[in-house]
Amino acid sequence: MPYRTILSASVLALLVATPALAHHPGGVGGIETSGAIATIPATPLEQGHAAISFFYEYIKLGGLSDAALAAAAGRHEHVHSIGTIQSPTIVGGLGLTNDLSVYLSLPYVLRTDIREGHHEHVAGVAINSVDFRGDSAGIGDLTALGQWRFFNNRTTGTEVALLFGGKAPTGRTNVHDDLGELFEAEFQPGSGGWDGLLGLAATQHLGRWSLDANVLYQFVGTGVQDTNLGDRFRYNAAVSFRAIGWTDPNDPLHAHAHVTPSRGKAKAGHVHSHDHGPEPAPPPQFKLDLVLELNGEWHDKQVTAGVVDPNSGGNTVYLSPGIRASLGNVSGFASVGVPVINDLNGLQSKPDFRVITCIAASF
């Protein structure tokens, strides 16, 4: 499709596959040169092409007050507050065929300003206070994604793909806080468990416009500290507009040739075409896309040793305007997401906003 260049659109959106609802990064990014940012499209990499991207996600959370944390501790509730979640990530992809691509992603996960209510009895008196536990940082879990485009109608510009894959427990799970205590599983950079991924993606090209949508379910396995962080279901939709650099696919391509009078005694009207050899490659074209997305995520409640945490899980939807620029085989994007739905269970730090930036290259 002319709207896409060599690479697929933001197929790597799931590859930092742990969401903010569990106080993990949300998982967005891509290695494409046009199209949506956090929504996974149906367009794979072309056969034999590879790509690499470096992206950074920043989530600002509305921290809970010390009073709220202390009050929860008095009720014997496990409640905590987090300031930010930050995740620089490296992602690579390879086109095995024109309809089948594979992708790998490895994040570094940082959570800052972790605070927690503390309840104790001193000389028979109940005391509720707040522990400042500091930051948690380390390598996260490795995620692999396969994308198989099983429907591709070039006439209508419609594509549909199956998404499948999993997450391996490669991340760090032994981080201690400033007090010398081991962080709970939900604060560790890695989960310690194996997860499965299954979903669908669809794309519709409409000239300068492109519509993308996807759903993806993550089957979360029990990991470190006998904790299951809860299944996740991500659902996204995006509209993209090629503001600069769009080429009409209906424009004919004209071969370069020129006509000269014949030499010698050739008959009048004889023409002679000259072959000047291969044409030089055209200069890289600058492209600019404007993107608007809805990025939703439902997260099941966390279970530790059979006990369900009532202050976990819920549903968040971001409204995310963004911009993507590309020149040749290099592209970059930035997106800012603002929650329009922040329906979390119990008492939790809710996302205030999310920023995603990325630079990518194709080969």
C-alpha cells in the first residue's frame, strides 16, 4: 500500500506488555515509518526486511496522600502510592514472509517514589504511618510477538491479521527497597511468570487516511512470590492522516525517455530513443502523519497465594493525539495520552497522563 512504506505500522504496541494498571509500563511503540502509534495495525514487515526501535514511555500517576495511605493501613489494607513509571525499551522485528513477521522487545522498568501505609502496635497503641520505600528499577520481561496477515485486499485497502505470542520471565525479581526489604511482586521489574498473547488487528487504507484497530488478550501466569498480576485485555483504535508526503497510487509512473531526429538519410519522422542507464535513486522524501487514538486497557485483579487484592485491576482509556515524522528509513514519533476513563478498583494511584517517544530505523 502506498500509504505505508517498507515497515508495518505500530505493531509493537504490546511489546512492553505490562500495563500501568498493575503499576507496570503500558506497552507502546513501533518500528514503522507511518501510521498509528499505540494501536497495532494489520500490516506486517515485508519479507527480508528488519527494523529496530528505541522508545521511551513515561506515565505520571496521581500519588495518594500520606493521610490516605495511613488510613488504609489502619484498616489493614495493602495500599501503596507510586509517582511515575518509566520504561526505555529496545525492540526488533523481522519479516519472514510478506504476510508473517516476528518481533522481540526488552524493556528497562523504573518505578519512582513508592510509598506504603504501615500499621503497628507500640505499647498497646495502634500507630499508622507511611513508609518511603524509594524506587524500583531493572531489566523487564522479554516479549515475543508473531503477526500473520491472513487477509489482504489490495483493491479495497483492507487488511486483517492474527496476533500471537508470549512473554518470558527474564526480568529482575529480587529488587529491595530503601528499607532493605524485598519489594512485592507488583513492584518488581519482572513478573517471574510465563504469559500468552492472542489477538486480532485490522487496517483500512483510505487515500491520505488510515484506520487501524486491534484487540489483544494477555493470559497472565503465576510468577514470583506466588503472585498472579491479573489477565489484561487491550483494545485500541486510531485514525491517521498523511499531512505531508502522500503519493496518489493512481498517478501513472512515466518512464524517462527522449526523442531526437534521425541521423544520416533516415526517413523523415524517424525517432531514436536513448538509454541513459539506470536512473539515480530519488532523494528520501519527508513524511508527516497526524494521529488520534483511543487506547483502552482492562486489567483483572491481582491474586497472591489465593488471596485477591481488592485494590487492583480496573479499566483505563486514553485519548492520545500524536505526530509521526519519517525521512527515508528513519522515523520518530511522540504521543501524549490523557485518561478519559479511569475506573480502577479500590484505592490506587491513577494515571494523570502518558507520554511516548520513539526513534526507529528499517533495513
